[in-house]
Amino acid sequence: MVQFLLKLLGARAQPDMKITFWGTRGSIAAPGTDTLIYGGNTTCLEVTTASGRTIVIDAGSGVRQLGDSLLAKGEPLDIYLLMTHIHWDHVMGFPFFGPIFHSTTRITVAGSSRGIEGLRHVFNNKYMDGTWPISFKDLKAHIEHIDHPIQGPLEIDGTEIRSNRLQHPQGGMGFRFTERSGAFVFLTDNELMEKGWVGASFKDFAAFSRDADLLVHDCQYVPEEMDMRHGWGHSDLAAVARLAMEANVKRLMLFHHDPWRKDDQVTAMVERCKEIFDKAGAAVEVDGAREGSTICV
């Protein structure tokens, strides 16, 4: 009995994986009085693993404030940066990410195979010169790229990260984080389709998200808007709610809020999802991702 209690207490003492939202908006930053609740910065998440490792997802405008938070710790930084893809709203904040100007910073870029290309081209590219006053090679941080988790699962101090292709123009990668405490799936800029690209159909995403404790999914549109937006690489609330139910996830966070969507309209989308779950008798907790909030998994 004593051994059982010690084992139980040890399991409870296992640190949680923490997900902090630094940017939740899609397409372009949308600051202002109409986006105070859910936030106006574009995509950036901070995942703090049970071991204390920092993993950043995407470098949208929200990464600037994350950089300030990391530098405030006053310690050398050794972080992973997982890139979903290189559309502008996911790389635009990188030149303002304070740690890149410090020689004590080490950044390992993973995820999309084009991730490092996108980060370099924010500073300069062969098509247009003069877009930025410094070049990528002038950065003091040590930045390297690895081909994981595309070529296979990436394991970081006991945290397993797997990837899945996104249904999005020019492609992209979604991620699943698994620890002893639970599983977190991040799928943004993803259009849920019955017959998507190879490995990116609705059933593929349902399998990838199966039994996740937290699913954060692109929900830029309402169903009434989809007729004009098919092929843009984003999903509507009805499709996302269906995915959450079929994948049997415990918690759903609507993400990549449309830049024209006001706070009360995002809240209305959350309420519509709740109605879908209530009608189906599905025990799925749902909310809209809020900039500055932290969720433990």
C-alpha cells in the first residue's frame, strides 16, 4: 500500500506541459479595441515541457513579446523553434525576437522543411533588396536547422513531437506533443476536407488528433463564409467541431482568428460550437484561444 501511495503521489507530482499563447490572430496583426479579449498578434505559441525546455511554435508578431519574456530571465537560451510554414503572418515577428541579437542564444529550427528559408528571407531575398536594414548573417544567435519531425519523431527531454501535413496552399506542418501528463495537438492554417492531400484528409487529422487532451485548430471562418473561401487553407467552426468529436479530444481551442473578427464575434463562434457539442451529447470543452493565456496539459 505504501509503495502504491508513493507511486500515486509521484505521478501527481509530474510537471504539466504548459502552452502559452503569444499570438492568436490569423493573416495579419489586428490590434485595437475590438481585439482586446482574444488578441491581435499573429501566430506564436510557447510550449514549456515537463523538463522545463522551451519550444516555440511559429514566429508571428506575437514572438516579440515572447522574446522579451525569455530575455527577462537573464539566462542563456537554448530553444527549439517549430515552423508550421512560411506565410508572412507566421514569420513577420522574427526580426523583432530579441534573443536573436544575443550570442548566448541557441535556436534549433525544425518543422517545415522551408522554415529556415522563410526566416532568412524576412531579412533579405534574391527578389527584392532593401526590405530590412540588417541581414540574417548579422544575427548574433547560433541558429541551425534540423529535418525533424518531418523525417521522424523528434524527442526533446522525454517529450515526443510528431508531425502531419497541413491542407494549406504551399503546404505546412501540424504537430502533436506527447508527454506522460497528456497530449497536445496544434493544427493551424488547415482546411479540413474529406479528400485532401495525401496524408491530409479529414480522417487523417482525426487519427492524428485521437484522444488528445488539447486540440488547438484553425477556425478562421463560420460555415456561411466557406463558399467564397474554399482552397484558402482555413477551416470553419462546424468542421472543427466535427473533428473534435470524431477524434474524441477533451478540450478544443479555436485559433487563427480572422483579422476582421471582433471579440464578440469570436465569442459567438465559441457559443455555436458549444451548441453543436450539446446537441450531439459530446463532452468537449471549447473556448477561443486568448493571447496571454496559459493552458496546462
